[in-house]
Amino acid sequence: MAQKVIRLIIFLICSIVIIFILVTLLLPSTGKVVKETYIQAGKKTVLSELTTLESYSAWYPWIQIDPTAKISYNDKLEQMSWLGKKSTAAVDGQYRLTGLDGDSVLHFEFVYRDTPPFEGAYILRSSGDTSGTTVVWYIKMNAGFTPWRRFYAAMLGKLTGPLMEAGLNNLKIICEKAESYSDIPIKKIEVHKTYLATVTDTALQSQLYRALSKSFDSIRAFISDNHLTAEGEPRAQFHALNNHTFRINAGIPVKQKFTPRGNIQLIVSPAESLLVADYTGDYGGVQHTYLALSHLATRYGKTASPVVWEIYEDGEIPQSDTSYCHINVCYAVPQNKKTAWLRSLTKR
């Protein structure tokens, strides 16, 4: 009797294994998902976002699964990997751009945690008037004869489709914003360590320009009285405390380090990389330049809070919204969390 039971158990196990193998052989050996969206932006703008891996944290769904993920890039900025703070793996994901066919097809390879490796591409098709672009995003995987991979391939659409749709929606928002700021040239420069003599003040919006001029007058007097040497153009930061009140931080670079005195403070800006946008026109129109920089900040991490400065070329301080001025708007490419001047300025 016992032998019959054992034989029956063995028979059942073998039957289950055979059925499982037969079922997996019937499943597809490859999986593919295709999603697309229409973006009201030119192909050049869309391709720029897709080839700039530093901007992926703002839209790529597998990175956004874990907001704590730390992203690393190779020297050529064509490959990235990321790892969440609580992850026990060596890496959570790896992504590499593998080739570009003209300006229309961008190929990539991708591995996420324990999932099978993927490859795929973004296919870009311009609209008739070239003002818009259809983005077709597809991924595929080769399951081979591995049973669990074949099950994964069969479920690929349900597992990855919603993520891809969310990613395309985020990409659409970013590209359409980038298109609206495409007329503003932005460059990245390296600067050396700088000493700044600064004054911080609080003013109502109606008194903003008067307070700004007063702050610079105080700094210039301090520089003269203490025999310091000014070394650069005046600059300022603004932080909206509410709809009517601003905190102003005015500064002038000086050659020497000094001891703070009275309302004059010393800020030491380290050697760092700056993103700089050049603006010439009525001061009231500078906001568009801020928004362009705010958009570009997504390329350096969506949690970035950069320190923003308006640098007044030729020392011309704006006296009103209609003052004609030449300004370099810049912020430090963040390496650590810094004061959120940029986000506050978008309220102006």
C-alpha cells in the first residue's frame, strides 16, 4: 500500500513537471510592449531630453519607483545606474544608450533588479509642420527556454505598460516646457572660490527696488571703509516670504577675506559649476529666464534646491520693472541640498 502511495506521488509530481514544461513551451519566448504619445515640441527638443541621462530622474518610471535612489553616471554620460537607500542589491537598475539612427531612433539596454534584461528604442516622428513629435517607446526581452522568464514575457504588457505610460506622460510635460524655453541659451561654466560681502534685508514688494539699492550702498561703503577690493559685478537673491514680502540677499565679490561687521556678512562660495542664462531687456521680463533654469534643474535631480543669483552686468542695478538691464541669472549645480531660492523665485 505504501509503495502505491509513493508511486502515485511520484507520478503526480512528474505529471505536474511535464505539464509545467509543456505550458511554458506554449508561452512566447519573447515579450514586447509598445506605447506612444504625442508631444507638442520639436524632434530636437525631445531627442535632447532622451539623450540627457541627467534629466531621467524627472520622468523615467523605474527611477521614480524609489525617490531615495542615488544615480551614478559613467564618464561619457551614456550609461547610468541607481540604488535606493534601503536596497540590499549592488544596484537597482542599469540603463545604457546603445546607439542613435539619425535623429529618429534612439536605442537602449536596461536591467532592473531581478527582472530579465531588456532592450528597446524610442522612435521619433515629426508632425507635418514639425512643431510636434510622436514618440513611440518599445521594450522587448528574450525569455529563451527559462520557464519563469517565459511567464514574465507573457505578462510583460501588464507589468510594464502602466509604468511606460506614466513615463511618457512625464516626458511630455518636460519636453513641452523645454520647448517654451528653447529661445533662452543656457551654458555651464566653472568658477573659482569667491568671497562675497552681503547684506540681508526684508522688504515689501512695493519697496523692493529701494531696499535693493540701499543694501548695495551699505556694501560699497563697507568695502571702501575697510580698504577691500571689489572683484566682480553686484548680485542678488530673492526669497518670497509671502505674496507681499521678500527677503533680499545682496552681495558684491571682494578679493580679500574679511571679518563680518554690523549687518555685513561674509559668504564663501566654493569653486563649483554654474548654469548661466543671459538676459537683456526690461527687468520685469527676467522671470521667463528663471523658469527656463527651473526646468533645467530637473536634469540635476528633482529634489535639487540650487542657490540662485542675479548678476548685474556693468553694475546696473534695476530700479523698477521697466529698467533696461543686462543680467546673468545663474545657480550652482547642486552637490548637496541648498537653500531653495529657485523655487521661491518662481512666485515673483
